[in-house]
Amino acid sequence: ESATTEGVLWRARCLLLSLLLLTVWEAASGQLHYSVQEEAKHGTFVGRIAQDLGLELEDLVPRLFRVASEGRGDLLEVNLQNGILFVNSRIDREELCGRSAECSIHLEVIVDRPLQVFHVEVEVKDINDNPPMFSVTEQKISIPESRLLDSRFPLEGASDADVGENAMITYKLSSNEFFILDIISKKDKGKFPVLVLRKLLDREENPQLKLLLTATDGGKPEFTGSVSVFIFVLDVNDNAPTFDRSVYEVKMYENQANQTLVIWLNASDADEGINKEMVYSFSPLVPPIIRRKFLINEMTGEIKVNDYIDFEDRNIYEIHVDVSDKGTPPMVGHCTVLVEILDENDNSPKVVVTSLALPVEENAQVGTVIALISVSDQDSGVNGQVICSLTPHIPFKLVSTFKNYYSLVLDSTLDRETISEYDLVVTARDGGSPSLWATASLLVEVADVNDNAPVFAQPEYTVFVKENNPPGCHIFTVSAHDADARENALVSYSLVERRVGERALSSYVSVHAESGKVYALQPLDHEELELLQFQVSARDSGVPPLGSNVTLQVFVLDENDNAPALLRPWTQGAGGSVSELVSRSVSAGHVVAKVRAVDADSGYNAWLSYELLPAKGSPRSPFRVGLYTGEISTTRLLDEADSPSQILLVLVKDHGEPALTATTTVLVSLVENGQTPKASLRASAGAANAEVALVDINVYLIIAICAISSLLVLTLLLYTALRCSEAPTEGACRPGKPTLVCSSAVGSWSYSQQRRQVCSGESPPKTDLMAFSPSIPPGSGSGDSGVQQEIFENVSTEVSPSLGLGRDNRSFREVEVEDYCCWD
């Protein structure tokens, strides 16, 4: 008893281990298996599919749980409330699978977030719902009365659309004294009824017999079918032709050409003469489809191919052949030819691509499922085994999910700016020899994401604009390129707002948001603003938006829009004349007066020259004016012939194009020596005071020049340091000091008005220094030695050297000439 108990326990452990291994194998294979009987009612329970797949019931709807079955319609359905798979409509196994021994419905269960695909196989079990059927309602057999006992006469068997036990047919013959029923079991071809003669026939007694052949299947409950068999008893010829075998089995490949020989039948007849001559023919039991496919030679017994033979249509043909002699009555022999069709690799695979997630965003994660692919081949065996491949294989790959099902997944990262779409080719190749293949193209578009900021061609632009421009004029166009697509590449432009002195930048310029055109909103004045530096921002329309900035340096070029201005006591026009007393005894070159003027422009536009305008109808004047100094001096000794009252009209002109002018009148009265002692004393005292003032002014001027030079060096060092840093700072230059004018007995110098200047902390203020100095003989305060001109310029290196210095060049270096000084 102990040994028996241990044996039972050991078998129980083996059974439990087998069940465990089966469960693990099914889980690993990723497939569920259910079974259901055909003709089940609507709502019949099949399985708890959600629970078996490990899915939560509350996740079925949010994850878009769905079931797909290729070509199976809606036979099965899933209740999303409880996760139960149930029968939705009538299932007819014979309609689905024909006479195939196995019949299954393959389901694909798909859920999203994340995307998962499960394969479910539902086996449809057969029930006995089809009775045996005969192809005809009656069978007629002619039998000579001379046939010997145990003669055999084959009958057409019945067929049952069911499978398995339900299709196992047994035959029963109605009771009679002449025939019994024998069953022939053919190898894998079923059973066929045969009549066996047990009693000799006598046509005179029984010329015709009627029998009933009943077929019963093996199902529960049983179904039956019957056919009437009419026996016609013939007289005379008592030896029928016979074949050497009752059943012939032939194998041949499909796709054989017409007139290909299938088999050569050979029968014999024991009679002689005309009773021995035989004629071959297809039995009346042979259906029309076989008669179309095959042809028999009546004289030779050759059976040949007469139509297209396709393994996929039918893989076996059963041909009943009769051979009859020419006796009276003729006698007939029978045989059966079983033609088995062998498969050839004549069907290319089929590829079906189901797109799931197109287009694919370029930031999609590796492993994202792009599409589902299924392949099939109608051939059998190795000819129907399909291997799937992908070209190009980067950046995608095929992953086998179940049998002939594949998933197209992302294998590496995407970049739409590098490749915007992929033309993939899925190739399915079978295992035949030679192999056949089929392809399916799949265009995978890569959707853009905003991962590229707009980019300008260069980080900084220099723009030159003449002053006094019309309001709203176009001065420059900025353009940025974005490598993205659609709205991610739609660039808009805007100003980076800041303060320019006491005003907002937007009061000077504006930028068109779409075209990038920069407009000057008001006339620019070189004397007020020499450099305007600002930034323009470019932003795309992506989410989130990306952007970049570009720097614009706008230099305002000077134009000759300011006429020379006379300094007090000199004023323009005759109404503001100045009177001077001159002794007739003064020597040639004596300085009588000095005209002082300034020009608010820069460069050549601010370079002044002086000249005397000749009076109409008057003799040549004994006075002249210094071309660049404005000093009025005598050209010769004065005599009695000179008019005692001289009117001198002085013209002050700049070097702009066109030149602008100003005039002043000097009234010179010639007096005798005795009449001007007080004036001479005053002049001497004034000259002495002027010399002292000039010395003081020269000291101040030297100090100012040193200070400006130091400031320039410091600014250059600061500019270099800021240019090397990553984050430049902005600043503004403050207004300059008011004009300083000094005079003395030996001459005068003037310092032009300084303008407000706007600049960036990245660039130092630009200073141009221009000095004019006449040569004065030592120890004398007057003389006609001419004028020597010296020009010193310290020009910012940021201004293009292509701007000329020539008199004919309109721009005259078209940079800010900040200061100039003149000495006498």
C-alpha cells in the first residue's frame, strides 16, 4: 500500500509539473487559446479575455481595447464592462474551414497607452449538424446475368461536411437475396460501398432490382442519408473486362501542361472477338469538374490533363473509370484512379501593412510601434514558410510578434531636418526553390517638432544712414532662417526695447514683424545722435517658441544742413555791422579785426573759409581777410587817396556740397594819428589782456587735450575688455560742454558745439580732432605770412576705410567729427 501511495503521489507531481510548464509556455508565447462549439447561441461565454491577458477592467475603455479578426467579421465580441469574450453571431465551422481537421479564429487584441498587441486563438469545435449526402438521388447499375458470384459493383459513397467522428459514415443496404454490401477502406480516403453478388442473377426471373443504400454518420444524434440503387440485369456477354487493380494511386505536380499523361490504364477481357474489344470511359459518377480537368482516350485508356491543375484549389481527385466490351449486351469493368496533386512554389507571399501612428514625430522614443504587418502564402510546407525583411533597416526594424505577424518599430532617433521621410520596403520571401517574394512600400513621414531656433546669417550688422531721412523710411532688412517646418519655421521679428538717453528705442526705429524690415520713425540728426545700436529679436511660432537676437549698429552720416554761425559781436547781415577805427599810419599786414564763426556740422561740412566780397563800383580795397583765420588786415600802407570810411562785407562759407554761407559787415574808419590815442591805449591794454587770457586758455587747452587723450586710452581698454566678454553692457554718452570762445590781440580760436551722442558700452566714443594754425612772425602780432593748416584725426577703427577723405567725397569720412579747434 505504501508503494502504491508513493506511485500515486509521484504521478500527481508529474502532472502538476506538466501543467505548470504548459502555463509558462503559453504565457511566453503571448497567445491565449479558447474553444467554442459551432452554432453556439448569441452571448455564449467563450473566456475571460481581459483577466487572462492581465488587463484591468477599468483600463479597457481608456486604452482603446479593440479586437480585430481578418476576414471573420463580428463572429466574436468582447464586453468592455466585464472583459468577457462571447459569441456575437452564428458560427458555421463548415463555412469557415471547410473539411479542414482544425478550425480556429485568430484574433488580434490591441490596446493603446502603451500600444500592445495580443494574439488569441479560438478553436471552433465541430458538432454533428450535417447529414451524409449523396451526389445523386439514384444510382443505376447494369449487370449481366452471367456474372459470377462474388462479383463486385462499386457504388458512389456519401459525403459529410462535418469532420472527425461526425463524418465517420457507415452504410446499410436494404434486405435482398442477391446482394450484400462490402465496405472498402481506402488509405486516408474514407470508405466506399461495394455491392457483392451472392446469388446468380436470372434476367428472366428478375430483370430489375431496386435497392436502398442508407448512410449513417457517427455523430450524436445520428444523421442519415439514402440513395436508390437500380439494378438492370443484362443478358448474353458473360465475361466483363477487368483491371489488374481496383484502385490506382497517382501523384503529380500542379501546373502541368495540357495533354500531360496522368496514367495509362490497361484492362483485359476473357472473351474473344467483338466481346473482347473494350472502350474506356469515365463513370457516370464522375462529376463535371473532373471531366473538365481530365480527358480519357476511349481506345487506349490514357488519362491526360485537360485543364489547369491548381493545388490550392484541390489537392486530390477521385476518378471512376469504366471499361466496357462490345459484346451484346456489353460488360463493364470498374476501377478508381486517385490523383494526388503535389504543391509547387507558384504563389508569391502577400504582405498587408496596417498603419498605426503616421506621421511619426521626430522626438519619438526608441521602440515606438509604427505599423503592424502580416504576411501569408497560399502554398504549403516549406513553400508556405515566409521570412520578412526590411530595407532600409535604419532607423527602423521588424519585430516578430506571432507566427506571420510583425511590428515595425523605431530602432534609433529621428531628425526631420536631416531626413524628413523614409520610403520603407517590406519584403516577404518564402522558402521555396526558387523562392518567391512580394514587397510592400510604406512611406513614413517624420513630423516636425520645434527644436531649432531662428538663426541670423551674422551676429552683427553695420548700417549707414544719412541724417534728415524722411519719417518711416526703410533703412535695413534683417532675415533669420529656421530649419524647422510649418509654424515652427514661421519667424516674427521685434525690437529688444531699451532706453536711448531719455527716450525709448521704439521712438526711433521699428521692425516689421513679418518681413524684418527696419524703419526709421523720425528724421535722424547727426548732431544729436551719431550712433544708434540696438538688437532685433527673431522668434518662431513653435510651442514653446525659440528665438535669437542680432545687433544693428546704425551710423548717422552728416549732411551739410547747418550754415556757419557768427559769434558775438559778429552777427549775420548788414544790420549787425561792427565798427573799427584804424590809423592811416599803420603798416601793411596790420590786423584790424577778426571774424569768428562756428558750424554745427562735422568734417568738411564744418570747415570754414573767409573771403571779402568786393563792393560794386569801388576801387580795390586796401584790406583782406585770412582764408581760414577770419583776420581782417591791411594789404599795404594807407594813403590820403583811400576813402576815410571803408565798408567790408565778409563772407563765411563752409566746404559742404552745396556750400552754406553767412555774411557780416565791418565798418572801418580811417583816422589820423592824433585822433586815436585813446583808442590806441585801449587797444594796447586790450592786447595785453588778450595775451594774458590767451596764455590761460592755452594752459586749459593743453589740460583738456591730455584729459581727452587719457579718456580715449581708458575707453579703448574698456572696449577691448567688453568685446572679449560674453555679455556686453550698454551705456550712453552724456552731452558735451557748451562752446568755448577766446580772443586776444594776436587772434582767436573756437571750439565747436559738442552734440549728444548715443553709443553702446561696447564701443568707445569716437573723437576727431582738427586744428588750424597760421604762422605768426616772432615778436609781431600781425603779418601776411599766409596760413598753414594742420589736420589731426583720430578716427574710430569701426568705420570702413573705404570712406574717403577727399574734398570730392560727399561723406568726408562720414563718421562723427566730435570736436575741432582753431588757433591763431
